[in-house]
Amino acid sequence: MQDFVDGNAFNLEQGQRSRKLFAAVVLAALDDAIADDKKYGNGAEQIARWARSRDGCQVLSCAGIDPSERVVANLMAFVANGVRTSVALSREESGRRNQAKAA
């Protein structure tokens, strides 16, 4: 019985690691699209094309994200903001946003 529980815990942990890996790929794709948007002005279209592609849908699914049109629209809006993912996910940026909303 103990081996069964350990096996399930190991499989769950491996699945979570895999999901994090694919989430990192999504964040990298967002950063690439933001860079394209600043350089060429077509980043939102690039991320939409990628998210609707077969590979993009598989990566989003493996990251635990439903590859729907709503997600594509939100990815495009994120790219249009032009804030890199590392900055957007930082605590400092979150604090600044909360202060701006409160003001």
C-alpha cells in the first residue's frame, strides 16, 4: 500500500514539474512577442498566430491553460501592454498597480 501512495505522489510531482516547464515556454513566447511588438509592431498578431497553431495549443494545454479564443485575446492584450513577463510577475510591479488602482 505504501508503494502505491509513493508512486502516486511521485507521478503528481512529475506532472507539476512538467506543467511548470510548459508554463515557462508560454512566458518565453510572450517575451518574444513583446520584443517583436517593440521592434516590428506585430507582436500581438504573432502571439495570436502561435496560440492558435497546433503547437501553441499543445503547449498551452500542457501548461494547464485552455487554448480558447478568450485566452488568445488576453495574450494579445498582455503583449499590447508591452510589460515583460519578469516585470509583470514581480512584487514591485504588483504593488505599483495596487497603488495606482487605489489612487
